[in-house]
Amino acid sequence: MSIIDNLETLRVKGQDSALLRYSLGNEYLKQDRLDEALEHLAEAVRMDAGFSAAWKLYGKALTAAGRADEAITAFGHGIATAERKGDVQAAKEMRVFRARAEKGLQRRA
């Protein structure tokens, strides 16, 4: 049984949580299954808007899916969340990812 199968089994059994959705999103992203990754990461940040790591991964998945505008917004939420929590490193990383997404948009314009 794969990690995804194990996580999906937990979810179906009612053990759903932001952390579980983050973990599913991460595993799907590793397999380049962007639709599934985005679905679970969006749910993770909906369930816990204060989950800065989920915002970061959600932004990365949106960037990978070519949805730079949405990624920039997600990174903005993640930066604000990380700063409120005092997570300086996560905020710094998301600023870098957001800048890359903004550069990608400028190249397309």
C-alpha cells in the first residue's frame, strides 16, 4: 500500500485534518499529479488558514500548474501567516518563491 493509499484511507475513515490534506497534497505533488495536489492543499489552507507550510506548498503547486497569479496570492497569505507566527525562515522562503512567480508573469506580459 502506498503512502497516498494510507493517507486516503485515513481521510475516508473520517480522520480528515489540515495536516492530512497537506500530506496528501505533498505526496501528489511529488508525483506531479497537480490537480489532486491542488485540491488537497486548497482544503488544507481552508481548514487551517494559519498553516504557513501549507500556504507555501500550495503556492508552489499553483506555480507548477502555471497559475502564477493565484500562487502570488497564496504566497502573500503564507508570508502574512508566517510573520504572525514568528516563522522568519518560512516567510523568507515564500518571498523568494513569490518573486519568482512575479518574474514569470512579467515574462509572459
